[in-house]
Amino acid sequence: MISVYICEDDPKQLQQIRQIITKVIVDQQKDMSICLACQDPHELLDKVNAQQPQKAIYVLDIALNSDINGIQLASQIRDMGRRSKIIFITTHTELSLMVFQYQVEALDFILKDFPDSLYERFSKVLHVAQDRFQTDENDQDDYVQIKIGETVRSINVKSIIFFESSTSPHKIVVHLDDGELEYYGLLKDVPDLSPNFYRCHKSYVVNLKRIKSLDKHLRRLTMTNGEKVLCSAQANRYLAKWLAKKS
């Protein structure tokens, strides 16, 4: 199921948007659920950290009455390394230029100035988001491209076991079936390469398809090649549920 999170600082508009999205989900029988509709961006971040959604849609007002705006909120969501689709709602079209400054990929910008068209706009964009998630799942056997020195290497996702932070600054070690490779990059960006990749610890990103078992007490994964990978407390809870559904 796709989790939907809404952040809008105006209580009346928040209620309206929640009602419209709920109606779209019910009318079109979408495999989605609203997990949170709130006014505070920090409440949303706390909820996402606690729930660890595998697939999520974020509907964010740009001009939030907080110390961070909706675009900065989206940037922090991206930094968490989760698979997500961002939809901005706003009355300030000029603020959309900030998306490029923060390098936040948005699925759509919806203007609140035209309330009569909101149902149709959300209907279309939620359909697009659902299709994108489905495409991601169908592309699980694709290749990822990693730049090593001056060479760009294509690696089959199936052959990747996990990534870890290198002892060398700003480098990542990728563990493969046939060895290891080290390259310059940020670990937080790795989950964006494939829906199979999940950041289970500040130092590790695992290929979900290559997990053999989880020791919930030691908070430690055993991968299919026998290597051990640590988990954070939140990832431990998420992976326990994920593995239970898989079995």
C-alpha cells in the first residue's frame, strides 16, 4: 500500500485537501491510505521516521508557517533516502523556482487558487504516482550506473548485495557477488538508484532481495553471501515487518 502524507499549515485548507484526496482514493479504489494530515512539518518528519514507509506520496504546502518551508521539508524527506513522490500545493507560483535550488524532483505543482479543479488535479497526479511506483517495481532487474574513476560501469541490481560507507572520505563500497568496488558518492543517494535498495543504518544500504535473515535482538542482518550488516532500531522494526510479509 502507498502511504500518503499531507502538510498544510491552514487548518481549513488541510481539511479540504484531506477530504478531496480521501474521495479520490475511495472513488478510484486506489491502494493508498492517508497516514498523516498535519500543519507542522516536524510532526510529519517524526511520523515518517517512525513509520519508515516503503512507498509514500507527500502533498506539501510550499509556504508553511514554520522554520522550514515545504521545499526544505521535501529536501529533508529526500535526504532520508526513501522512495517517494512529491506533490506541492501553493498559491505562490514564484516559489516553485526554489525547487531547482534544493534539487527536489516534484511530480506536480497544484494551485490552491482554483478549488473547483482540485479533485481532477489530484485524481490525475495520484494516478501518475501509482503508475510510477508500478514502473519502479517492474524495473527491479534493471542496471544501475556507477562512476568509478573516469569509467561509468553498469551493474545488474541482482548482483548487488549491499553498500557501506568507506573508511576513505566521501566514498562508498559496494559489495557484489563477485567482489567489491569503491567509488565517490553519498550513501543517502543510493536508495534512489533502485526500489530494492533500503538504508538500514547510517553506514549501510542493503539490497532487500539479498537479505537472508534478521536477528532482531542483535539488530543485525545476514545477507545471502553470509556477510553481516547492522540495522538501526527503526530499520530493525521495519525490516522485521517486511520480512514477515515476504514469508
